[in-house]
Amino acid sequence: MIAAGENKTVEKKISQQEKNVLLEAQHLKKYFPIKEGMFKKNKRYVRAVDNISLKIFEGETFSLVGESGSGKSTLGRALLRLQEPTDGRLFFQGEEITSLGKKEMREIRKDMQVIYQDPFGSLNPRMKVSDIIGEPFEINRQKSGKEKDKKVCELLELVGLDPERRNRYPHEFSGGQRQRIGIARAIALNPKFILADEAVSALDVSVQAQVVNLMKDLQDQLGLTYLFIAHGLNIVRHISDRVGVMYLGHLVEVGEVEEMYERPAHPYTSALISTNPTPDPRAKREKVVLKGEIPSPSNPPSGCRFHTRCPLATERCRKETPKLTPLAEGRKVACHYPLI
Amino acid sequence: MSQTAEANVKGENVIPTSRFRSFFRQLLKNKVAFSAFVFLVVIHVGVFLGPFIWTVNPDAVDPANALASWSAEHPLGTDDLGRDVLSRMLYGGQITLLVGLGSMIFTVLIGGLIGSAAGYFGGWIDTVLMRFTEAMLSIPNFFLALVALTVLGKSPMMVVLVIAFTSWMEIARVVYGETLKWKETEFVEASNAMGSSSMRTLIKHVIPQTIPSIIVASTLGIAWAILTESAISYLGLGIQPPTATWGNMLQNAQQYIWTAPILGVLPGVAITLVVLAYNFLGDGLRDMLDPKHLGK
């Protein structure tokens, strides 16, 4: 299974140049104003997403990793305009969607769906499973009655659940099963793009693997493109084609997953990967332990935002913000002193 | 039904087959609330179906028979104009209970609409609606109701509307709080992400979550509305005679408090018991619908 997956990755890598860009962000920003008192004007902002440009290709799985508070989820939501970006431009299938009106955006939303983190919070507890999965059809006035019911059964089978149980409520299912329900809802309208926001983080490890494999299978069957936001680096390595590393609202490194795991270019990426547990207890690795915690995004450090914790930081890093620049084929890094 | 209830007592895992059934099972366990519920069912059925059995006209005057004691012809006696008290209690109960239910329905509609709109849409809509709610709360609403009835007239429908317009604020605040809580959930965002309009999301996903709180608040609201109607009628500003309500029967009875105390005792006890029962039921429902109690 894994070997076959790796072959696929290789094929994907080769054909990536010819692949179309599905989703593109240019200089995307999402600032949250900090309210200070009733009569003060909003002067300070939390820069959750600060000037990020990225491309996601058709059919690939692009993962975003980073610590809590690095802005991964906000970036994901801003890309789909679930949270309105403060600034920047968004393109979906070559069409600019930054300033589309509500109705036009609703049309586009059929093609971009979300799988959520919390399998308990993402399903309405007062709706039957058949209504939850049937909701996308209802919203878009596509199918009704028997036709809808048939489609719901097909979807349940597709995600490995018993269609007989479609008239039950979410609380009668386990966490992993609920996540499958969430996936069935997300793929109901045959979307092109799926944002999986920490889609497996809430599940235990054995169930994580099942759900991730289900997502991979569905990707092959339906030609989906994933934006996968995650904590678990092993899962990311297993599912992704390319990875983006975020730190304090900045994208600090982008690259092919295997290359990046083997030879990280940014000191932060290196630290992240070195702390990732491996199954082999005897494996000797140099652990890069970072000092302190991620600084507050409302008051980010000057220059390179990572300099307060970076073992290699110099005077230059404190003053000058590094730009995300190409380093090698398909590899970009924002660091004055990249490791490779 | 009884089997699953037993299994539940033993602490075994029971998958509730229907929400209504599990709800009813919980009601059975709360003795006070259940007694109140049974009492209210009996009173409502009695008041609305009673006149089909006891077919005496409540407005038929018989001065020769005024202030009569109980007899086969008039089981609860007659009032100062010789009208049958049992019949007047039944018809008066209909009006009083209908005013209570009607006011509650309008209260829930107004309060639910204002609370959910303010909570869900936020921004200036929130500011305007909730400040208005607070302003309404700071007016002594009983006196507002009295003034409104004096100006607008005293038909039963008007009484219902006036009570509703002076008591929707509590429900608005409850629904507002619940809406704020639920609109942040992922299934609400999921619905928007699927392309649902915000109106549809509000109706399909947010409002259903607030229903338990609305049920509790409206049960207590009925009690409040019945009390208010009685008080208004007692002051002579409510529904006017000859139409009987428990409130104006009470007012009428005070002149005869020494000669025929039963005339005051009957509507007084009826009002007290019904209000008490609604309060007990409301408290019981509040306990049952509290998430901490669910699944117990």
C-alpha cells in the first residue's frame, strides 16, 4: 500500500510541471483587529496570515504544518474565503475569486469543501445522518426524495459506513465514523478541492490511519486536490506531495515532502522534523530543541520572525525580513542562511 | 418502552431510539414535573371539553337564585347575578389559559426573532436590538401593560398582544446567548462552506439548538402571562364582563368575600395551582434539558 503510494508520488512529481494550478494566493493577508476599550480605534492587529503567496496544483495534496498559533487554519479559511482576507488576491481554476459576490461565491463553493477537525462539533447533533449528508444537495437544489436518498447511500458506502444506519443521529457513531460522515458530506457535490483542517488530529492513531487512507483512496477515485492542515508530521509525510511550513503567519519553507523531510532548508523546519518521533527507538538523531514558545502574533519579532528562537540567528536576521526565495527545483525558503 | 427504561436504570447502554421517547422517559423520572404535567393536561382537557358535558350558559342571569349555595342544578353555586359558577369557571378558564398560551406564542416569536437576529448577525443589528431589549427591560412592564390596555382597548386579543409585547425580553436574551454560543460551531461554518445562505443556516442549524431553552422559558412565560392577565383583569383593565376570566371573576367576588367566599376562592385557587404547575414543569424541564443531565 505504502510502496504503491510512493510510486504514485513519483509519477505526480514528474507530471507536476504540466499540472494546472487549481488554487493560487497572491500576497494574502488576514489581520484580526485587537479591540482595546470601547472608544479606542483599532490600532493593533494580530497578523495571522501575513503576505503569503502559494500555488496548489490540481490533484496534489498540499500540507501546511507549524505550531499552534502559526496561522495554518486561518490561511486555510482565508483561501476559501470562509474568513474574508484583509488583502491579497485569490484565484480558483484561473478565475479570480477575491471580490466575487455572495451568490457567485456560493456557486464556486460547490467545488471547494471542508473536512473539519472536531468530529463532534462539525455535525449538527439534531440532524439525522441522511440529512447531514443530504444537506449539500438541498442547499444547491440538486437532488431530492428517492434520488437524494440513493445518493446518500452510495456516499455512505463509499466512505465505508453501513447505509442502513443513515437514519441515526451523529451521537450514535464513534469519532472515526463521524469523521467518515464529515468526509461523505464534503465529497457529496463532487468538489475539486477539499480543505482538511486538522481532519484527523482528534482521532486516535489507529483510526487516523484508516481515515487518512480513506482520504487517499477517495483522492485517487475522484481526482481530489487536498489542502491538508496537520500537526502529525508522520501523517503529513504519508499523505502529502508538497509541504508548506508556517511560522507566525509567514510561510517559511515550501517543497516536495520527501526532499524536505530528508534535507530541511529552514532552521525551523529542521527543528520541527527533528522532534518528530520515529518508530525506531535506537535511531540516533540530533534533536534541535527550540527555546521558548512561539511569540504572540500581535507583537511579532522584527526582521526574521524566527530569530528569537533560531540557533543560527545573527544581527542581519534581527533587522532584515527574509523573503521566500527559490532555492532548488520546487523548493522555496525564507531564510538568510538556509541549511542547504 | 418499559424494557428500555429498566435497562437505563441498571446503567446499561441504551441507544435512544427517539428523542421524544427519551425525553418522556426523563419526565417520568422527575416526579414533581411529571405531576405538574399531568395536572396541566387534566385542567386543559377539563376546561376545554367540560362545557360539552356541562352545557349551562355561563351568562344566563337568574336574580332570584343569586349567591345560591351548591345544589344539583348549580354544583358550585351561583354568583351575585345568579349565573352558574361551574360554567363560568370552565369558560373563564378557557379564556385565561388561551391568553396564557397566546401570549407565550407571541412572546416566543418576538423574543426568538430579536434574540437570534441580534446574536447571529452581530454588528449594528446586535447593538440596536439588544439595546432596545435592555431599554424595554428597564420599563416597569406591568404599568406599561396597564397604560397600553387603557389606550388600545380591552379585547382578549389585545390583552394577548399587550402581554406579549411587554414580556418578550427574557426570551430574547436567552435566545441571544444561545445563538452566540452555537453560531461559532463547526457545523454552522460547514453549512456556510457548502454554500448555504446565512438565513438558511440560522433557521436550519442555529435556531433548532436554542429550542430547549425556549421551551423552558416559554413554560415559565405562560405562568407569568396568566398571572399578568389575572392581575390586569382584577384591576378591571383586562377582559371585560360579561366574558368570564378567572381574573375578573376574582375581582367580582371581592364584594362578597364575607357572604360568599367560595366565589373568590375558586378562581384564586385555580390561578395559583395552574401557575404553580407551570413553574414546576418549567423547572423540571430546565433540569432535564441541561446538558449535564442528559444521558443520565
